[in-house]
Amino acid sequence: MIYTIPNLVSVVRLALIPVFVWFLFGKDDPALAGWTLGIIGSTDWVDGYLARRLDQVSEVGKFLDPLADRIAVAVAVIGGWIADVLPDWFAAAIIVREVIMAAGALVIALRARAQLAVRYLGKLATFMLYAAVAWFYLGVGYDIDLILAAAWVVGIPGLIIYYVVVAQYVGDGRRLLSGTGAGE
């Protein structure tokens, strides 16, 4: 099943990424980029919900949803780092985690011909970081310290959870590679 409503939502989320980049660098408008990232992030749960609700779960969707997440986060973080919207250490910590996850997922895909099961805690951390990164963009774009403070309040715990989930995924990956399965 390729042509499904949930897959369309994922494709739209992917299509918004170049729009985000254009707002950030083409229009030099971090606030508008932040709103766009907010839309991408806040609709993250929609595709999965619709897939289950409409009984349209597909292998394509299982690939597209995390792909949209990873690309959106990577582009937002690297773009925010370049545009001086995100603190250097915060951006670097997210990028390091993404590289670790991408490398691990690639090894598992190639060796075990499998895919890590998505963890609820991972979705929560991704949501928190989407919010924090979008709020950094809005705080810088509108020059509002309260929004920047909210970004920190959500971003630090989100980053910690992000790394906790890496440890869980490492265990899942080991089980997959040994042939004993993985998941929550």
C-alpha cells in the first residue's frame, strides 16, 4: 500500500522542509521558519494515528514517517546552527545523536535486514525537541525571551530523553542482530 492518506501526510511533511529552508535562508525570517517547523513537528503524530485508525499501516509509511522526522530535525538543527538560532552545544548534541542513530539503523538494516521498532519515549523526545527547536526559532525571530526560556525548559529534558532512548535502541539493535528480536 503506497497511496494512502497517512503516506500523503508524510509526503506533505517532507515537502514542507524546503519551504522551511526558504523561509530561514531565502527570506531570512527565523520566526516564519519556526512556525513551519512547528507545523511539521505537530503533525508528526497524525500520519501514525491515521494509519492505525484507517487500517492503512504500510511498509512505505513505516519508512516515510521516521524519514520525515529525521530529515526535518537534521535540517532544522543544521540550519539553526548556521543561522545562529540554536546554541552551538545544543545543536551539536542533537546532531551527534542523529548520526549515532542513523549509523545504527544502517547496520541493522544491512546485517539483520530489519528495522528498529519505534519507541514511545523516542516519539516523546522527538516531540519535545521539535517544540524546543521551533521555539528557539520563534524566540530569536520575534526577540522574545519568554519563548527562548520555554525552549530551554523543554529542550534540556528532551535532549536527555533523546539520549536515554539511544541506549534503549542499542539494546534493541543487539537483540535484532543476535536474532532474538527487539521492540518495546
